[in-house]
Amino acid sequence: MSIYKVEICGVNTAKLPLLSNEEKDELFRRIKEGDADAREQYIKGNLRLVLSVIQRFSGNSENVDDLFQIGCIGLIKAIDNFDISQNVKFSTYAVPMIMGEVRRYLRDNSNSIRVSRSLRDTAYKAIYAREGLTRKNSKEPTLMEIADEIGVSKEEITYALDAIQTPVSLYEPVYTDGGDPLYVMDQISDKKNLEENWIEDISLSEAMERLPERERHIIDMRFFEGKTQTEVAEEIHISQAQVSRLEKNALKTMRNYLS
């Protein structure tokens, strides 16, 4: 994909307009009043944002025109959903929306693995529900809360989210310095039979034994059972903030012991 193409989808990127903060505020005020012309101007005034985002995908083989169009969809969604009362810059809100739209497009059009439409729909509903619940409740929702929100079992959600994950090739280069590249497979080793492995397990167990019972229980649920802080909080009937604080204290205690 060439990121140096001047004309993309019939748009001369060298002559994209740039809006001042005052112009953005005025246009957005008019957009909220239903002014279609203001919406069109605001879209055109933020196309540079789309261009900057798709440049991050310059290593992809997808056509730049296609990515630009998809990025524009993300931009339009951001404009339609942006809440000016939240005191957040529009670009801060829009960039993740544009990137998310491009990434979904790349996932859906990947030739390596084809995921059924129903699975993708379930995954996207779960993602949107998670974002909505997070904004509404100011905390990360549990898997069960997301399942209740969209009316799907938590097992189906887990399967759907796993299905849309983009696999990474073992031969994906992660670093190069003018010489031979370093691949993902170079970073993987089998430590099952190393003598140091069981010694580390003993040290870790001893460090955990030094923790108060509640903190030890939190560490066990978080790092051995894979539960979120929210799920732990619900199980032991304290707030998520308290779980976070106790977890940090426990990890600090363990680090001090292991060092």
C-alpha cells in the first residue's frame, strides 16, 4: 500500500482543508442542530485525520483507496456519536473509532481465516456492548453483563471474540537492524523441562504464603484463574478500586520477597 499517493478516492490529499478550533466548535454546534452542510464541512475538515490513521497500516497489502473509504466510515461514526459536553478533543475520540473500523475491515477480509458472518456479528455486538456499558457505568463490565446486554450466552461471546482475533505468523518479523530480521518464533522457547522452572514455582509459592489471606486469594483469582478485577470484586464483595489497591500491594510484597 502506497501512503504517498496524492489522490485517494478522487480526493486530492495535498489540498485537504484544515479547520481551526473555532471553526470546529461552530460547525459542531450547527451539526447538533441538524445542519447537513456543516456535517459535510466537518467531515472534509477531518479527512487529514483519516489519512494519518491509515498510514499506520502502510505495511498492509490492501488498496489505499479501500482503507481510506473505510476510515471515512469510522470518521462519520465518530462525528455522529461524539459528545461535546465530555470535554474531550474530537481527535482523541475519533482516532480509535477510525482505527477500529479499519482493523475490522482487515480482519473480515483476511484470506488466512474466514469467520462466519454470525460469529462476527456476535463479536461486534459484544464489543459495542462492552464499550457502551463501560461508558455508562464507568467500569469494565463482566462477561456475564455483556451476555445479558445482547442476549447471548457468555460461551458464545468468548468463542466469537476468539474467532475474530487475527493470528500472528511465527515468521512475522518483529525487529530488524539492517541485518537478519528477528522473527516471532525466535522469541518463543520451550521451558517445560528447565530445572529453573520448578525452582521459580517454589519461590512464587513461598512469596504468596507471605501475603494476607485476602490478598493471596485475589492474586490467585487474578493470575491463576484469569478473572478480571471486576469479577474478583463481585466475588469477594468489595469495589473494583479496592481490588486494584490490594492487588498492587500484594505484588509489591511479592516482588520485595523475590528480589
